[in-house]
Amino acid sequence: MGDVLRQRGITEGKYGAGILVLPDKSLVHRGDWEGFHSSFKVSPDRNTAVSVVCNVDAPDHFRAANQLLDIWS
């Protein structure tokens, strides 16, 4: 994993075309642009997906996406 992903707490997985495949086989895409922060995550079984978008400086949008996925999957 590159330094950018490591700084965001992602230390394992495969990355390509903007999508990260985590060791549990879930799919993740994260982004930051002009004060907006987002996370998109798909469950390992591919039946559930969540997206979180925030417009504050220090959101924990990745944690929120994980918590929502835990509720709905």
C-alpha cells in the first residue's frame, strides 16, 4: 500500500481503478476534494453498499461507512 493509503489506516489490500479490495473482500473507495470527504463501501457478499459524504474538515467518514454497513448487512 502507498503512503497515502497508510496514512488513512489502510495497510492491506489490492488497489486498482480507484477501488481498494480489502482482505475481507469488501470494496472501498475514499475521496477528498475541496472540503468534501467521502467513503463508499460494498460488503464482502456484494449485497449491501453504503456511501458517506461530509463537508467538514475532520470527519471520520470511513468509520461511519463501516458502522452503517454493519447495521445493514
